[in-house]
Amino acid sequence: MLILAIETSCDETAVAITEDGRRVLADVVRSQADMHALYGGVVPELASRNHVATIGALAQMAIDKAGIGKKDIDAVAVTYAPGLIGALLVGVNFAKGLAMALDVPLIPVHHIRGHIAANYIAYPELEPPFAAMIVSGGNSLIADVRSYTDIRLLGTTRDDAAGECFDKIARVLGLPYPGGKPLDDLAQGGDDTAFPLPRAKIEGHPYDTSFSGLKTAVVNIVHNAQQRDEELDLKSLAASFTAAVSDTLVPRIMAAAQELGYDKIAVAGGVAANSRIRADLVRAAEQAGKTLYLPPLSLCGDNAAMIGCQAYYEYLAGVRADMTLNARATLDIHENGW
Ligand code: KG4
């Protein structure tokens, strides 16, 4: 089954062609990051306009790359939630038009379910059930993946997402947007114990997280140093910050897998590209005797191949949308919002 999949939930315009879920025939991603970097973060209105300008050409590019014709497409899939509402609407409306013109089913896909599915592409042997952690610019959550389509939320952030926190701290340290990768690079060789930083715990909610206290602590260190005209060891501050994020995330996903009785853990989302978090996950999984699935960096960020992959399993489970499909800025991972 050939699915043309569309992803426009934030600042990547992406179109992919997937076959029977896990085989990727084409995966075209156009990041708008350079444009948003001018403003130090994603400007929603600009993101939407840019999606409009490029989505048609990218869809044609994906079709050409896959070496197929439009008539070969069996279904159109689209990220419809969660994300920037204007950005999502571009993808949803393009997908509706294409599905109607081709007279094929329209499959709505939850963005976070797509991130989890990036692991199915990277690891053909991976099947549910497993515990999953999705850490991206907009989300930080831990989920119980009972089956391809029965996914339950175990915990989430009470405030900032991990990636959002990386981006904000990077900005304070004078690094370019998106700041996750530059901050990761800066932290290399830094002393991760140089700055004592908080690791939040939420009473009674072991899988929930909070990053706002950590963010404020780092911002205060930087501002105090600026006011006193003191030079900061930025390498060690970046390393200490990253260690605090990792210490917040890694034990939680390990505990979730343990409590659920799963021997498999999958991690996804842009922050899963962080070298310290990856290394800590590998070590913790080894110690606990769990198999860890970490997608390659190319599949960690937003892409449409992961949406096409998840769409296949949604389709097998009977999920279809009609022309009333609307975008949703927020939607829990287990909810049906179409
Ligand atoms: O999954 P993604 O591409 O987009 C969303 O769905 O949000 O994640 C983007 C986020 C950004 O916040 C970016 O700074 C962060 O992932 N990121 C990283 C790294 N590479 C990307 N954060 C920490 N370390 C990295 N190496």
C-alpha cells in the first residue's frame, strides 16, 4: 500500500511516500529553521505562509523521487494534531484536496504517534508493546505503547518541553536557533558538575516533568554573571544543564518500562539527538537489561516518513477521515480528534 504522507505541524514542510508502513520510497523535508533563526524562534504566521509556498512542489518532488505516478497512491496521510494551528491547517487542507482529487482514503495522524513510528522505520523488528519517550521542541512525554494504535500517556511536562528549554537556554548563551545542537556541541568537554542545577520532581506523578525551574536557574546564573561582569565557563554550564535534563528524563523512562514490565524502550523526537542523553540512555538500558531503540538523527526530527508509517497502522485499524477533518493545536495521544 502506497501512502503519500504530509507533515506541517511546525517549521518543517515534509512529504514522504511509504510502502506498507515501514518502507520509505521518498522522504523530502524542507526546514524553515534559517528563516525563523532571524527572529530567535518559530514565527507561526511565517511558518504557515512558507508551508503554503512549498507544499505543492515538495509533494511533486516526493512523487518523482519515489518513481511513482499520482495514480499509484492508495491513500493520503496527514499530521492533524498537535502543533501550530495555522501550520497544521496548511497540511490538512492540502491533504484533503489531494485525497479528494485522487479519490483515495484520507488518514489523520497524531504527530507524536508519528514520532514513535520513526522507530518502526529504523528497526524493522520492533513491535509493540514497549515504553516510549518522546522529547521534541513542543513535547516531552512518556507513553505506554500497547499496540500500534493503542497508546496511553503516562506522564508529560507541566510547563516547557525539553527541546523548548534547550532552545531558550541556547538563546541566553548566545547560540543560534534552533539551539539544541549548538548547545550539545558546546557542552562537549565541559564539567557537568560545575553548576548545581535543580532536577524537578512532581509529588505523586512520577512520570511528569517540569523544566521551568531548571530554565530559570540557568538564566539567573547567566544574568548574575553579566551584572557582575564575570566570565562564565559556558562549556561547563551547557554540560551541567544537559546533565540536569538527562537526569530528569532517563530515570523516568527506565522506571516506566520497569513498572509496565516491558523489555523494550523506544525514544524519539529532536531532543533524542542529544549526545549526552543518548549515552545516558544506552548505559541505563544496558544496566537494566532492556533493549533500547533510538532512531538515527535523520529520523529524530520532524519528517513525513514517520507519519506515513504510523498512517499505515492507523489504516489497518480502520482509521479514516472525511472532508470535515480539522486541525487540532492540542490533542492527547490516545484521543481521536477527527
Ligand atoms: O522533533 P523536532 O524536530 O520538532 C518538534 O516536533 O518539536 O525537535 C526539535 C527540537 C528543538 O528544540 C531542537 O533544539 C532540539 O529538538 N534538538 C536538540 C538536539 N538536536 C535538536 N536538543 C538537544 N540536543 C540536540 N543535539
